[in-house]
Amino acid sequence: MFGGIGTNELILILIITLLIFGPSKLPDLAKSMGKAINEFRKASSGIVDDDDAGKKEEKKKTTRDEEIEKIKVKDSKDA
């Protein structure tokens, strides 16, 4: 179900967590874990987006360089 962790193991982990942190801290702990996972997802998608933006910028630069070369060649033919 969870990549090798069965139902019995999950229940055991939840019981141990309940004993360690107590019932009053569990909602805060779950909220903190949710925020951490959300931030991790945002950061990892930001890395992918930055990589895509870098590739697009590189492509624009290459296209711009090609246009400059065309203009130089055209100017040298006119001169």
C-alpha cells in the first residue's frame, strides 16, 4: 500500500507516535509535516521550472545570435 509498509506497520508507527508526542501535539505535528511536504513540492517544481526557463532563455539567445549573424552577413555583402 505505501511502498512496502503494510497496515500493521502503519498502525504500530501511529501508536508509537501517539505515545511519544501525546494526543495534543499530533495535530500540530501533522500540520507541520503537511507544510514541510508542501514547501518541498513547491521547491522541487521551482527547480524544474527554472531549468525549463533556462533552456528557453538559451534557445532565445541562440536565435538572437543567429539573427545578429544574418545582419552582419547582410551588411558585409552591402559594403
